Amino acid sequence: MDDERPDLLTIGRLAHRTGLPVRTLRFWSDEGAVPPVARSASGYRLYDAGSVARVELVRTLRELGLGLDDVRRVLSGRTTVAEVAHAHVAALDAQIRSLRVSRAVLSTVATRGSTTEETALMNRLARLSAAERKQIIDEFKEEVFGGLDVGPRLRDRILAFGVELPDDPTPEQVDAWIELAELVRDPGFRARLRTWLELNTPTPGRHRPPGAPIWWARQAVQTVAEVRGRGVAPEAPEAAEVLSELFGDADRAAVLRSLEAGIEAGAEHYRRLVARVRGQEAAPDATEELEWLARALRAADQA
């Protein structure tokens, strides 16, 4: 056989030349990816130098994750490597996104020590489509914001409010979305947040409620943080001066009601979760500062 065609290789010699197992080459040959160029008198498969190059191409494409169907299409000229690569990149991106979601869910499960039922719920929440996520937020907005007697500008802002998880979220964003979705689906949280909003929402023809300015007011929070940093207690005389600086002659009982409602609702936690889902840099948690203010207001009222 070799004397007749010394330029041809048996499958064993092809395996030796390429460093691949004979069974792999036989499988590729059977699948049409590396067909023999001839047969010996005894029926053995024979390959040539072009077969060696073909094997190297098939190996490269397979190592990149392409299936044999795609490999055959490239080798037959029905498509190009670039076209297959483009499609494969899209498929890999989808797989990577799915793996990131899986990693985020498992990380959350490990951190929380979740039960089987909680794990299943978190996995479902993490894998919701964009439309399904939007529906959860829209239902939340309708129950919490719906029917508030607000002006057109604020109404437009409420309607435009959204929490979009990007197509390629980080594990931190997925984790935040799972927690946020659980939170906004909780009827108790919705009721508490609605109560807080009713105390803080300016209505047409009326001044802003006394307690409204403190929420999300970074300057006020910073002022309290500085005072707390100096070790000033809420019951101290200096705390009364801070209250006068922040609220002037506002109705302090209304301010206290607003603070207590927001603290009970967990409005700061909600705000930070929204920022994390959006991939934004959230301001530090101000819950401790707001609790200090509430204690200072109670102390001032009893003085």
C-alpha cells in the first residue's frame, strides 16, 4: 500500500502526525469533517497533506466550541469562519450571561443559607424576562403610587420610573434585583411605603409637607453624620440646635411622623437596592442618621 502511494497516510500515521487519538480522527471521518481521500486495496482509509491541514482546522474550531455541523458548513464552503464565529460569539455571550445569573443566585443562596423553596424562587426571579421584570415594577408602582394627588410634573416622573436590569448584568446587579423583586412583591412593604409617600408627597395647591425635605436630602444627612461623628447624643442640647437649623419653625410632629414612616418602610434600603440594580453608585445608607433625627425630635418634644 505505501509502495503504491507513499504520499498518503493511514489513519494511524495521521494520528501520529497530528497528535490526536485514532478514535477521534475516525469519528471526524465518519461525520464527514475529515473524509479520506482514498482507500487502500484492503479498504483502509487514506489521507494526504491536505488532510493534515484539515484536521488542524477542525481541531481549532472544535477547541473554540463549534459543533461538527458548523465545522462541516465551514469546510464545505457554505459559510465562512467569520460568519460562524459571529454567531458563536452571540451564543457564548448568552451562555456567559446565564452562568453569571447562576453564579449570582448560588452566591446569594450561600450567603443567606436559603431553603430549597427560597432557592427556587430566587432562581425564577433572576431569570425573568425584561417584560416580566417590568410587569413586577409596574404592579408595584400602581399599588404604591397610584391615586396620589400629585401635580403633573411629579406624576410624569412617577410614570417614567423604572428599574431596568441590563442585558449583561453583573452578579451584584442580579443579587440586588433578586432582593428588590422580593421586596416590592411584599404587600407589607408596599403598604408601609404607600403610607410614607402619603405623608411626604406635595399635593397641588399645597406646600410641601413638613417632613418631606429630609428624605433623600443629602445635605441634612451629612449634617447629622458630622454631629454623630463628634459623639453628640440625640438628647443633647447641641442636637436641639441641629433641629432648629434643619427644620426651623416647621411642624416637628409632622416631620417625626414622616421619619418614622420612612424608617419603618425601609425606604433607604429600597433606594439603595434600586441604585445597585441600575449599576449606579448609591449614596451611603442614611438609616442611622435618620434614626438619630427621630430620637432627637422625640427628645425635643419631651423637653
